[in-house]
Amino acid sequence: MNRFALIGVCLCSFTASAQTVLSSVQEALALARRNNPDLVNARQNNLIQAQQQSASRAALLPQARLFTNFDYNYALPVQLVPAEFLGGKAGEFRTLQFGLPYVLAAGAEVTLPVVNRPARADVGIAAQNLQIADKQTLVLADEISTQTARLYHAALLTRSAIAITQRNLSAADTLTQIARDRLERGLIEPLEYNRIRSIQLTTADVLYQNELAFIRNRNQLKLLVGLTLADSLVLTEELSARPAATVVPASVTPQAERPQVTLQQTRVELARLQLNRERLQRWPTLSAYGRYTQQAQRSAINFLSTSQPWFQIGVAGLQLNWQFYTGGLRTSNLTRARLQLKLAESQLTYERNKQQVDTEDVRNTYNQAVRSLDLNRQNYELSSQNVQIALIKYRSGLFAYDQYLNVFNEALTAQNRFLTNLSNTFINQTILQIRNGQ
């Protein structure tokens, strides 16, 4: 029995650990920024991109290598020389063979860049590319935060819609029961009963659609915050419990540039660095080098023999490279770099204007929703009271069905308008808070 109890405790603990409770949109945003799979992968990619800086710096550091060569000279060079130099007769020539067929060499080589301005520019370009990767991650985080805010409030909205539709369905059930009793007593025609029954069925279908929408919104929210479909996600906040929203004046502007704008600024700076690098290609490069080699030449493969000598070769020096003509490649690269800089500057101007227009649209939408929210709430409350009054009058025979239906349809319109306005208010309020760094 104790073993079964222990297993039950473990299962309960596992279930509890898989449940996530969100009590505010800020908690949802924090969870998404921490656990969203796309953001996690983007941060991992930034770590990978950081290694490119080491590769760029390596071009400015000493390079050392060990090498060995084995050559088989199947055709050795031969030179004719006067025989008298070798003790022969004047006027005769003898052939001299240079080298031996088998050559084994082993050595070490060190090179050190002394002057290499393009390579130094590459270090700055690598650092700028890393900044671009960081800015892209910020842009992604901003987009995910906006999606999270929308889905979070959409989930709350559909849940509120479920509660309202359940009340409507309860009223429709009551109305259907009244109509059934009247039909059985012959007080109404079957047509009126069928119309009431149709309203009941339509309301039930709307309830099912709202429940489906809530499940979809919650599942999409799980995906954004890094949860699996099997994980439990509980939203404890009620939109009606939110504090009253206030209008944001047009004079209030975001505290910092949008991530999309700073990304374009970083790309403009990268284009400038690339243009500067192409200009530095005109400069010569200077490198120091040193090489030490031991070499053995044999007429047969017996390099392990200690009776025959190995020869040493050592050299050190400087190497100057200057590409004064590249077939027009350097001119083409410079032109392309200038055009890329001009394009990046144009994209920056457009992106800044685009984000300003978008932020202004969010602020205007929010302010309009705030101004209309109280009116829509009062209208919703009045329409709900009217439905109750109309139901009482219909039950007592003071209202015809068409009169009740008109009141009911007005209530549906007020309910939808109130929920939509409520959602728009808090969605755009959250987006403005994100853009203000709150």
C-alpha cells in the first residue's frame, strides 16, 4: 500500500510540475522571452556567429605549420660541361646530373602579418555582423512579444465570450421551455416555436465555436511560451478586473528606437565598413616569414640510414604584396559597396518612417478603444438587463416573440462590440508598453 501511495505522490508531483499558471500578460511575455523555441535557437545561433570573430582575428596572428615532402624525381635535370674541368680532353663535353631521384624534406614555417589593413577591417566587419545577429534576435523577441500579447488577450476574450454565450444559451433554453409549454397548450403556432428552437440551436453552436477558438488560442499561446501540447496552461486573469485604461497623448513617444530601426542602423554601419574594406584593398600587405628545412637526397629509399647526411636550409625574410591591377575587380567591388551603402540608408529611412506610422496607428487605435470602452460597457450592461426584462415580459405574455428577438439581437450586437473593444484596448495597451520598454 505504501508503494502505491508513493507512486501516486510521484505522479501528482509530475502533473503539478507540468502545469503553468499565468496571472498577467507580463508573466506571459516574460515566459515567452525566456522559453520561446525560436528565441532560444536565435541565441544559440548568436553564440555560433561569435566564433567568426576568432576566425577574423586569426588572420592578424602568427601562423605556424610543420610540413614534410617526399619527392620522386623520375627525370633529373642534366647539364653539359667542358670535360677539361673534370680532367678530360679539351673540346670534349661531359654530362652532369643534378640531384638524386628520391628527396625527403621536413621542416617548420612561421608567418606573421606586419601590415594587413584589409584583415584588420575584417575584424570590425565580423564584430558588426555579430551585432546584426543580436539586433535580429531583438526584432524576433519584439515580434514574439506582440504575438504573445495578442494571443493572450484573444484567449481571455474567447473565454469571456464563452461565459456570455453560456448565459445566452441558458436564456434560450428557458425561452424554448416556455415556448414548448405554450405550444402544447395551443397558445402559439409551431412556426414561432421553431424560430425559438432555431435560436437555441444557433446559440449552442456559437458556444461550441467559442470553445474551439479558446482551445486554439490557448494552444498557440503554449507554443509561443515554449510549452508542449500536453502541458497544462491556466490563465487566471479576468479582463474585467483590469484597472481602467487611460488615453495616451500624441506627445508621448517611445523611449528608444524600435528594434527594426536599430537593425537597419546596424546594417548601414556594416555597409560603411565593407566600403572602407574595399578601399583598403588598394594598400599593399607586408608579412614576415621564417622557414627551416632538413632535406635528404638518396639514390635509393634508405632515409633511415645514419651514414648519409641530411642538409639544412633556413630562410627568413619579408614579403610585400601589392595588387596594383585586378582586371577591374576592385573597381567593381567598390561600386557595389557604394550601392549597398546607399540601399541600406534608404531602407533605414523607410523602416524608421514605417515604425513611426505603425506606432501612431497602435496609439490611435488604443485611444479610440479607451474612449469607447466605457460607453460599450454601459451599453452591454443595459442590453443584458433588457434581455432579462424582455424574457419576463414574453413569459407573462406582454411581449410577442418578435419583440423579444429584437431585444435579444440588440444585446448580441452590444456584447460583440463590448468584447471586441475590450480586447482592442488591452492588446494595444500591452503593445505600447512593450514599445516603451515596460
